[in-house]
Amino acid sequence: MFGERPLSIAPLPALWFGLGQSERLAEAVRLVGASRAFLVTDAALRHTGIPDALAKGLRATGIDVEIFDRVVANPTTDTLNAAAEVLRAFGRAAVVAVGGGSSMDVAKGVAIAGVNEGSGRDFDYRNEQPVPALAIIAVPTTSGTGSETNAFGVIDDLETHEKFYVGHESVLPRVAIIDPALTVGLPARATASTGLDALAHAIESLAAKNPNPFATAVALEAASTIATWLPIAVEDGTNLEARSQLALAAHLAGVAFASGTGLGLGHGIAHAVSAATGAVHGEVLAAVLPHLMRSNLDLRDGAYARLGTALGVGDPSRSTRENARAAIDAVATLASRVGAPATLAEQGLVAHQLDLVAVAALRDEVTLNAPAFPTVAEVRAVLDAAF
Ligand SMILES: [Zn+2]
């Protein structure tokens, strides 16, 4: 019975959305009770001038700033340890994540590591941390991860070559400042891959083992917005309307899966493929998603049919199954229209890695949220189809 499945929506970060909202960063730092800020970012973004402009704004109000700009894509235990060393030397501060998913991942790890003893895997979320994390303020510069809505970050363990989760309820960002102006310089390929990641968040949340109406409503709205505006933003990165729509939609897709649905096998596979090859998260998801949706069709055709309506390909005169198939085709078409590679082989995966990837995907806890827990053979079938 519906009422027998409890639903509780945990507090979300405060959302400050809109063009120019990043100028309120100092206000956010004071709001979390800090007078110093530790900015976590990557070198490429630093090159655009965004982190330094934010730092300048903070310093103008008397806030002491340190910038750590050595975040890499698919950050590792080495990245986390390096950031922790700089933060420990700087001292207690608000941690400000400026960038995409990788900067958020490192910010969450360092917010704990900076005030606790240990290194690398010690900060696995399953380990107790005596001291709660430093307050985090998230300033995303991509429209994809939705990472500002949850309390987990993903780090590559260089010893085991597997990803693990850093996290603690205290690393949930306190404020998410979503300023679409910061996403204008994102190149077309990164715009496409991060947008497809957000779409995957919406779809996996919608089709998860324990869906809920809150997540469904938010995910359908996010998917609809992404389908409409992603091709426009990829075509013309300076289109502020498209950038604004995508920025909020990516956040909403994060809100959907942070409401308790989690994600699913698509993310289990994406983490495993990226750990094995360094492939781009959203591109792996785009190659896998249509095949994964086909494998879930018997369990989730109703959800996919509603997705079809949200994506503008639903037809009430056709069956649920037909509308679900139309949704799957629409996802594949959107990915190809924005230039995502169609196969995993094109992204550097080689045949002998498929078994390893299947096993790692099953071990990834995100996979527990799949509509039914898959067998190795089922994961292999999805991988083979996407290969
Ligand atoms: Zn993702």
C-alpha cells in the first residue's frame, strides 16, 4: 500500500539561483559562520578567471581566501590528500566548491579531511569521523552533476583502482549558488556531456527501485527542460536563456535523486568505465542509457511512458509500451544530436575490460537503487549492447 512506504524529504541546501547570484558569495560565507574561505577548483577553470574573480569579491569584504586549483577529472586519493594538506595549513574556513562534479567531490572530501586525521580511503563514508565537516558552499560552473544537492563525493582509490564515496551528513552543502552566467564559457562538448549526465540523473531517479512522487515530478520537469534546451546550449553556448534553463534543470535532477531514490546501474557502470579508462562520465552514461532502459522495460514501462510525454514524444493513442520505446529512442536521438559518442569502444574501453567493469558496477552501491538488482549476465548484456 502506498502509505506503508515512508517518505521523508531531508533539508536541502538553500538555493540561490539566477544571473549574477554568485556576487552574493561573501554573504553565503558569513551565513555559514565563517570569515575565511577555501576555494576548491581546477586549473582549467582558474584559467577562465572565475575563481579569482570570486576570491577578489570575498577579499573585498575582508574574507581571507586560499585557492586550491589542482582538482582533476575523476579525482583521486592523491588529489584529496593534496587538498587536505593545503587546507590544514590554511586553517578552518568555509569550503567553497567552484566548478563541476570533480571540484564538488574534492570539496566534500577535503571538508572532512581538513579537520580529521587520516588520508585517502580513511574518509570513506562508512568510517566514523570524529569532527563534522567544515561548511560547504557549492558554486557549480557546469549544469550536470547536481552534486550540490547531496552529501556524497566520488574519489578514485589509486591503490584498488575503484571508486569510493566520501561523505557524511555534514558535507551536504549549506548553500548552492547557481549562477547561469558562470556556465557560459563551458565548451560545447562539456555542455553536452554534463547535460546528458543530468538527464541520466532524472531518468535513473524516475526508474529507481523506490521511486517517490516528489522525485518523479521533479525528474520529469528536469528531463523535459534538458531535452528542450540542451541542443540549443550546445549549438550556442552564449544563449543565456538556454544556460539558465539547464542550470536549474540540472539542480532539479539532483534534487530528485537526493530525495531518496538514488540512481542505479547506469551510474554503477559509468563509475566503473571511468575508473578503467578515464572516459567522461556523461558520455559513458549517454552510450549506456538507451540499452539500460530497454533492459528495464518490463519493470518500468509506465515511468518511461511518462518520460516520453515529458520529452515530447508521447502519444495517448498508443500503448504504454510504445510510448516507453519512443522515450528510449528520444534519449538516444538527443545524445547523438549533441554529439555524444554512441559506443563505449569509441570511449577507449576494450573488450577484455568488460568483465571487470561488470563486476565493479555490481559492487558499486549506487547499483542497489536499480529497479531490480541485476545479475552479472544482465550487466554484461547491457555493456555488450553499448560496446
Ligand atoms: Zn552522474
